[in-house]
Amino acid sequence: MTKFTSLGFAMAAMIAAIPMGAQARTMNMAFTPPADSHYGDAGRAFAEKIAELSDGEFEVSLRPAGALGGERDVIEGLQIGTVELTISSTGPIGNFVPAVYALDFPFLFKDYDSAHQVLDGEIGQDILDQFSDHGLVGLAWAENGFRHVTNSIRPIETPEDLEGLKLRTMENEVHIAAFKAAGAAPTPMSWTEVLTSLQQGTIDGQENPITIVTANNMWEIQDNITLTGHVYSPAVVAMSAIHYDALTPEQQGWFREAAHAAAEASRATVAKNEVEGIALMKENGMNVVEKIDKDAFIKAVQPAYDQYADQYSPELIQRIRDAQQ
């Protein structure tokens, strides 16, 4: 029996015993970006859809900007039932659901359409199904976008320009290995610490999609961004299995439908920001390097594949590649 199972059974029993009256049942949805972000748009879409489908029986309270802790804290909260819902990047989730790491290999996805096709199909569902082994329910794949490198030391135009840069990465050993192979000094840390660390000069830069850069006005603390597109970063709309299992099948269907509405909303915001964000960053003084020699970067990070591909389901990685032919 896992550490959260006995507590989970007890909490599920209590939740199921709550009478369903006129008063809405409030559930928290936690995420680390600010409310004015693609996660915020996804959360609002989720809240609106669940209120509509349940006729007001469920109310979702958005808890943005790390109000309930970093992503790992929140995922652990889902496991024990202290948090009901989250939208999370895949980095910390890989520590709980190892198959997720297969999505994080650099230059694996060709473009947005390819990523959506893979994640919305059989491969994506197979990975979501594995969440249930860890006290979690994967409801849908939302989106962060392709990740890019920012820093305040120098423009990154070649892999050699990464040499020695202290770059924050997610707590993800595949990402860490890739940047280390390219010559950077990767520094894993929770997102809740990143902005302060950049301001204080503890780290030189970080890597994230344009949506995160613009949502956090990162031009105020970072001079350069290079559109490396080195990793496609999905997000997951996930729920505590304790709370999900206490729902009726009809209610579970509502939450899955709301999660898909959230996913679509996040993708729409990312698509909008991909176009408008570059102009916005330039307007605010960031030096934007838009073109790179992708083959050179792919070669630079190859050691990450050599080190971890066999560990994180080479068959799954190959399935992802084959699905994009």
C-alpha cells in the first residue's frame, strides 16, 4: 500500500459523504504562472466549463502565482488530497510519472501541429493513463510551447555561446543533461525562485516558452532571448485521484470535458503569444535572436539522448518520432 493510499481512502470517504445541495463545492486549481498568462486563461476556461456542465454544483477557485507552492509541492498535494486540481509543466511530473520524461528530449517534436497530433492521440492517452499509478489523474494535455533561452550575459547564436552560462532549468534530468552537454552550467530550481535569482545574479538566464517570458515581463531582468525551440513543453491538467474517485461517472466526465476546454484555451493563448510576443519583447528592448543553426544545437545536445534515451522508454521516443512522419 502506498504512503498516500490509506489517507486517500479516508479523505475520499469524507468527500463522498458531503451532501450535494444548493451550495457549490469549491475546488482549488493551483499553478505557478501569474493569473494573466496562458495558465490563467486555461484555468478560467476550466472554471467556466465546469460551472456550466455542473449547473453550479462545482466552483473552481484559481490559485495562480505559486500561491499553494511550487509545482512539485502542488503535485504532492494532489497525491494526499490537500489540493484538488493543477495545471503543471511536465518537468516535476517526470519525478512521479517517468514516462513523461520521454516528451522532454530536445528537438523531438517538429512543430506545434505534430505535438498536438501526438498528445491528443493514443500516445498521449497512454501516458496520461500512467498517472493513476501515482495518486494522480491526467485529464488533458495543455500547452506551454517551445522553449527558448534568455540571459543577460550575451546573445546566444551558436552552442558555443552557452559555455559557462548559469541557466535555470526545470527539475528535469534530461534537460539538465542536454544543457550540460552543450557547455552551460544548468541550475535546476523551482519556478517560484527564478525571478529573484535572476534579479540577484545568482543565475545568468533561464529557458522557457515565450508565454512565460511575456507573462513575467522578463525584459526587465533579461537582455537577450534566442528562439532555440529546443524542447516542446506541454502542460498537464491534472486532478487528485482522491477527489476524482469520489465523483460519480457523470461528474468525472464533466471534469474531463472542462480539462479539454482548458487545454484548448492554453493553446490559443500560446499561438497568439508566439506571434505577438516577439514584437512585444523587441518593443521592450530585448535582443531577439530569431535564427539559429538547428543542426549544430541538435549535435551539441546529443549526449543527453545517449545518456537517457534507453532509461526513458526508447520505444516511446521512437513511437513519437514515427507518428510525425
